[in-house]
Amino acid sequence: MSVTGGSEWLWLPHVHWAQFIALYLFLGGTAGGAYVTSSWASLMKSLMDTDSWLGKILLARTDDDEHRYACAETARWGSVLSVLSIAVGGVALLSHLGAPLRALTFPVLFTNFGSWLVIGTWVIVLFTVVAALETLWLHFGANLQSQSGLSMFPRRILGWIDGVAPWSADRGIVWLLDTIADTTRPPSRVHGAFRLVGGALALLLIAYTAMLLSDVAVVPLWERTYLPFIFLLSGVSTGISAALLGTVASGGALTRTNHRFCLTDDAIIVVELVAIGLLVSYLASSPDVAANVTETALFGTYGLEFVGGVLILGTGLPVALSITVTMLHQFTDVGETLWGERLLTGGYALKYTLVLVGGFLLRYVILMAAVKTPLAVPGL
């Protein structure tokens, strides 16, 4: 990052603002979005199971077994990916600390609750606990022993470990987790309230990173009016894409579950594009020289990543691809043939993959374009 005043320049080291921080921002947003997706899919599944009036209003038909299966897969994929994302993202974040283990002292040392750094730390910890419990309840328990689907891979991996370990498989890790899950699983209404709390924490997790960046008010690209909204939309979008990519892999590409989540993701991406456009317009019209330089950097130095990666591959193309695949799926008989089913499945998988790539590049550009921005500082 460079600081300028008149003809003098001061270059600040930016070694800490590298790909790992962008990866953390991306994975944190994806974790929150995946949990929200999991909670919504779980709600649909429970409405189908109870055949409630709300389920009929939301079209959660109880006679569609493929829809029920896809909802269950989406819920499990969303929960386990939220845990994996926040775990890997946490490692990426801690890798930039000189003494990573000192982070464990945060309950004692982090006392400034007006700081988004402190707020975010508590949100990460609480969210991790909630997501881990939700993953436990969705993957383990006596009634889930016969469940099928790729999303049950944690159970299968641990079952394989029990099979080759010296201890008894009948009283191994899977048995222990089944017992803990059945003992701790809350009643239905309490579980619903638990998911609401988890959803609130998930949205906070997505937004707090933008709030943390926008605390640095001298960086025009991190303008608080726009950045938290952009990160929130992008995080939910990448979370949907991550969870539904798993559902597609599980064979649920042609189900109503995938169709609805895909269209929801499209709507979110369109709003996200509008928000990005407003941010770019703000930079272009601002009298601040730093804002103008940042806008130039987005389309110059980082033009390939921003225009090619974010605007085209990460947002525009996925929406166009989604509309095309959806039209073929809904209004033609392409999906009735084996090659057509593979074509549609590949189209959905490609769409979700591009959204994930775009989500990472968005955060990379947001960081790196700001790092290279000259800041006007009085007195220099």
C-alpha cells in the first residue's frame, strides 16, 4: 500500500495481504452461505415429513421422493461444507499470525467489543460450534444408519477407520458419535430455533469481514455503503453453489430442490452485479484521487481478474448458463435421455463451479486493488 502527499510517496509492506487472506474471506463467506442453504433445505425436508400447511404453501410436496432426497442431501452437504470451510479458512487466517496459538487467549485479551475484530472472532467461534453440532445431528444417530447419499461420506470414512482400527467396530467412533447425536439432538421446535440462531451467526460471519475491512475508512474500495452488501450477497451465493454442487454430485441435478436453489442463486447474483456496479460508479464519480486510481486499477492492473474473472466467468456466465440449462430442463425432453441428463448435470455443475471461482476472485481483487492504492495523508 502506498501513501502519498504532494510529490512524496511512502510504500507500506503488503506481505500480509496475500492470497491466504483472500482465501479466508472467501471460505468464511462460503461457510456462512452453506449453513444458510443447509438450514433452508432442512426446513423444506421437515415440512415434507410433517405434511404441514406451510409446506403446501411453499410447495414442499410430500409425494416427491426425489425432492425429499435432494433436500436431505443439500442439508447435509451444506452443514459439512460449512464446517470444512470455516476450518480451512481458520487455518489460512492463523497462518498470518506470528504466534498463532495466542489466538486461543481471545476470551481474555479481546475485550474491545466495539471492534469488528473482536465481534468477528466471537462470531467465528460460536458459528463453528453451531455448525459442528448441526453436522453431527444431520450425519449421525440411530435413525441415520441406513441413509444413503454421497453427503454421508463422514460417516463412511469413520466407519472404515473403525473397521481397520484395533478397537471394536460395534463400539467405535461411529457408535460414539451416534450416541452423542441421539443424546444431544433437541426437539423439533427447539432445533428450529437453533437453526435460526445459526442462520443469524452465518450472516454475521459473511458480513463481518466486510465490516472489518471498511473500518479502514481511507480505502475507497472498502466503502461501507457497498462492501458489506456485496460480501453478503456473494457469500450466500457461493454457499448455495458449494452445497448444490454436492447435491448435483449426489444425483440431484434434475430435482426441484436444485432447480429452486439455482434460480435463487441467479437472483442473488443479479443483485450482486448491481451492487458491484454501484461501487464502481461511486469510485468513478468520486472527487478523491485514490478512488479514481482504484477504479482504474480494477479495469487495468486487475482487469483480467475483475472483468474476466468476476464480472464474466464468476457472475455473468453462470446466470446465462443457468438460464440455458433451466430452459432445456423445464421446457424440453432433453433430460429424458441419458446423454441429455449428463448434459444438464454437467451444466449445473459448471455453473456452481464458476460461481465459486468468481467468489474467490472477487475477494482477491477487493484486497489487492486496495493494497496498491495511493492514500492521501495530511502532513506527508
